[in-house]
Amino acid sequence: MPNLKDIKRRIHSVESTMQITKAMELVASSKFRRAKDRAEAAQPFFEQTYKLMAEIAAEDPYFNSVFVHKRVENGAVLLVVIAGDRGLAGGFNSNVLKIAQARIDEVRAKGGNPIVIPIGQKAVDYFSRRDVKILRSYDHVAERASIYLGMDIADLVISTYKRHESLQNVELVFTNYVSPISQVAQCMNVIPLTRMPGTSPRRCAVEYEPSPEAVFDKLVPQYVAGLIYGAIVESFASEQAARRTAMENATDNATDMIDKLSLQYNRARQGAITQELTEIVGGANALE
């Protein structure tokens, strides 16, 4: 027969845990809404910058820029990896880090040298324990991220790409928000811009000074900054959505566990009462 005190202690313990998971679910819901608002607010800037770059590239069939030409194959690859600052978010962190590690293994298998810019405490912790060159790390910046953070990282990426001829390309590993219950980790190419939609040659009345290439090269850092900033806020929204789902599931599991423990407690209590009555009746019969 289970001990009634032990069962009651377990019920109180699960109830305390359920209060924590419920509170974390509410906090994640609040942060998620704010993060989605930031992501939607940043989208027009990114789209207009990209549209202007596509128009410039489409102006001249012989358009030439350091940011659109492929470099030597099997060179170094710079990965900007965005993960979360905290855990308890289901498979959010493990999924994005798994994709980043797979890309690093692929680069090494081809003889290349991977370089990483980790964003988020979980990414910093992961790569600091592995034999990977870290260019610069950023932690606890996603919740209060601004476009200036994106510009800072973009300046680092652009200067590194220009300075190192052996740098093959720059890639971004982040989590794309699909729906409140679906977030997809992915790896996308950032530089070089090998293909831009709508870049067929055409005539345009706009003249770019000093040249279309110079204007294009000035826009690339803003484009990369918008891309990185958008990926940071998108990943943060995905993290909060994943944490909300994980905490909701944990709260539901705690509720089910409490129901089962309560049923077990009531059965044990009923069994104890029945046993006491049996002992009393048996004692009375023995006295007769």
C-alpha cells in the first residue's frame, strides 16, 4: 500500500512545478507577440533594399561586383549561427545547432575551414567547447536586438569577406517561424549574391553615380544587416513559440500526473480506512 504522505508530497511537488511551467508559458506568449511585431516591422526595409539591389543588377548585363562573383571552391566558410539564450524550448536549440554542425562537417570534408559567429548563449557555449574558430560571439542580445546590432554584425561580415580572398561564402543558420506550432531551422546563403530574382537586362531611366556597382556595393551592408536582424528577431520569435508549446505540454502533463496521483491517493486512503474498519470488526469479534 503506497504511503499517503509520500503521495501527498508528490502531488504538492508536481503542483509547484505546474505553477512554474504555467508562468513560463505566459511569459513566452508575451515575448512571442512582441518579437513577431518587430519581425513584421523590419520586413519592409529589407524588401525595399533587396528590390533596389535587384533593379541595379538588372540594369546592366555585364554588372560586376565583388559580392556577386563566386570565389575559389572549397575555401573557408563563415557561418552566422543564431540560437537561443536559454533552454526549456523543446528541440529549438538542438535543431539549429545540428544543422550548423552538419554544415561544418561538410565544409571540413571538402578541405575547407569553417569560421563561426555564434549569436545566443546556447550557440556560444556549444562552439566554445568545439574545435571551431570563433570570429566574434554575441550572447543575450536577441530580446533587445535592434537594427544597429544587425549593422554591427554586417560590418564584421563584410570586412571579413573583403579582407580574406580565401573566404568562399557567408551563410546564415537560423530558425524560420512558420506557425505557433512549427519552426524550421535552416541554412541560407548570404554572400555572394549568386542569383537575384528579376535580374534580366532591361532599360531604366535611373542613373547611378558614380556607378551602378558602387551604389550596389554600398547597399550590400544594409541588405546583410537587415537580413541578420530579421533572422535574429525571427529566431527569437521561434524560440518563444517553441518554449510556449513546450511549457504548455509540460503543464498538461503535470495536470494529468496530478489527476493520477489524486486517484492513487484516494484509493490508498480508502484502502487504509477499509483496513482500519476490518481491524476494528476483527477485534470486536475476538472480544466476544
